Amino acid sequence: ELLVVIAIIGVLVAMLLPAVQAAREAARRSECANNLKQIGLGIHNHHDTFKKLPHGGWHWSIAPDYSSNGGPEIAPRQGAGWAFQILPYIEQTNLWDGAGQTTVANKQIAVIGALISGYFCPSRRSPEAFTAASWYGPSGTYAHGQIDYAGSNLSNNGAIVQANHSDINQRTRAIGFQTITDGTSNTLLVGEKRLNFLLLGNFQGDDNEGYSSGWDHDVMRYTDRAPLPDTRSGDGNQRFGASHPGTFNVVLVDGSVRNLPYTIDAAVFRNIGQRDDGNPVVFPN
């Protein structure tokens, strides 16, 4: 009889385990969607302040800029990317200011290495950093806090555009809502990015510079490449994607969050990444 009871328990566990796992993934997916909602709100608050969306930064080799009086530079002189620029609008003003450090180098190191929980998808990983010898910013070996979300798009025709670095006083050509002529509800702002999940925490080409970097695969992706789930080889290939089965989360310029299938039509996905192509957008149900 004991063996029968054990067998029954085993069957019940086998039946319940998939349901438990599915419920946990649903909760993680919901938390991820909320992260994007907060990012979208932060970007909207940035727009309310400057009448511009944050730009995508100058270049991957630029550390966050601090002025001669020690405060963080703002557009047009800030060369770091969108995820650094919105820190004051996601309750990270102290970090944006330099985390209490007194020298520019120490401020940059503290900011670059920071772990911001809202920048990580719980289905993929807990907040983590990649530690390596510096290839930009202050010299030395230090942590680079990662991010699981990227702006749209690297083709430079989306809502987040590259800063103009030919003249430090004209770095930003950031745009406002009025230039999103395709409609804010039809244009992608930020989405989950595809990675090699076997290399998390180690070097991979689009998960090494960190959240504060400028125009780089770490923080910007293409929409003219099909979104895909995480891979076991190479890197994310500059694509959007996620650790979730079947779908990934995005936030649109209007602040709404959508869950899109990896099977989304290629033309539709390309079109939602462009702010003013005039092409109609029909989202999958």
C-alpha cells in the first residue's frame, strides 16, 4: 500500500509541476512587463521635462559625462545612452548624480557598475554585472551593470535616435512626440533583447558594455531583424527577443506594453520600429 501511495504522489507531482512552472513564468512575465511600463513612464517624464525623448547616446566608448562642477551633463552634452538619461525619472536620482562619489572617475565607475533591478527580466536572471578591464571611461577593472532591455532602433529611424557627436554642443538630435507621425501607439520604444543565456555574466558582444553605454547593441537593437528567443550560440545578433517561451514584451511610445509573438510578421515588426514610414500597422492578436 505504501508503494501505491508513493506512486500516486509521484503522478500528482508530475501533473502539478507543469502548472506550477507555468504560473511562475506568468508571474515573471508580468513583472517583466511592469519593468517596461516603468521604463516607458520614465521616458515620458523625461519628455515632459525636456520636450524630447532621450537620445540613444553618442557611442559605446563614452562613459557618462559629468560637468566641471560635478553634476551629470544633460542634453545636448550628455553622450551616454537612454538608460542612463532616464535614471532621475525611475527613482534613481542619487545614482545619476554619481552615487555620492566626489571625483568624476569614481562617479563613472559607480554608475557604470550599478545594478538596477528594473532593468532585468526575472525570467532570464537576477541583476548582475560583467566585470572586465576598462575599454572606455576610467582606467582599471570594474563592473558593468547589465540590462535586458533595448531601445528602438539601431537603423536610426525609430523613436530613440543616435546623438550627433560631430559637435559636443550639438550632440543630440533627440526627437519629440510630434515627430512620431506613424502614431505613438504604433511605434516601438523599448523592448526585451535577445541574448545567449549560456554566456550570461560572461563576455558576449551585446551584453558587455552595460546599461549606461551609448549607441551600442547592449542598449539598442534592430527591428528589421526577426525577434527570436534566447540562443545557445553566438550572441543576440542585435535582435529583440527574450527568455520567455513564445513571446516577448515591448513598450510603445504611448506607454502601453504589448506581448508580441516571435512569429510576428517581419514587415509589421520592421514598421513598428520606424517612426514615420507611413506604413499601416496591425498588431497580432
